[in-house]
Amino acid sequence: MDKVQVKICVGTTCYVMGAADLQELERFLPDDLKDKVEISGSPCLGLCRDENYGSAPFVTVNGEAIANADVNSIIETIRKKLT
């Protein structure tokens, strides 16, 4: 099974708006998810330029954009991708 790909935008706006904390995501993953997820940073996902996406910080989970991302919304999306 392929791992769920999580990309955290660490561009300036996202970083300041909370992505700095999201870089610790792996620490907060439940044990049942830790080996099923690959987390990486991205210099910019470019989503802040499109008002349809909402506000920073942005994260993608297997390409699905999450605006105003927080640990809970990311974990919820990961679980959906695994079902």
C-alpha cells in the first residue's frame, strides 16, 4: 500500500500563519497512522494566490488542499484517504 502523501506549505505566509507548528505533525499522529504517512515540506504550494481555497496555512493530502490546516483537520483527511 502506498503511503498517504502530506505536503505542508512552509512559504512565508503559511509559515507565519501556523505551518511552523504543523512541521511537528508526525509527533501528533496516532500510532496507527505513523507508518502510513509520508510528510514533507514545500516551499510554496501556490494556494494562497487562489481565493477559492481559503486562508493559510495550507496542506495537501494526496493532492487534496486543506485551508486553515491544523493537526485535527489533517488527521481527519488522512483517515478519509485510507478508507
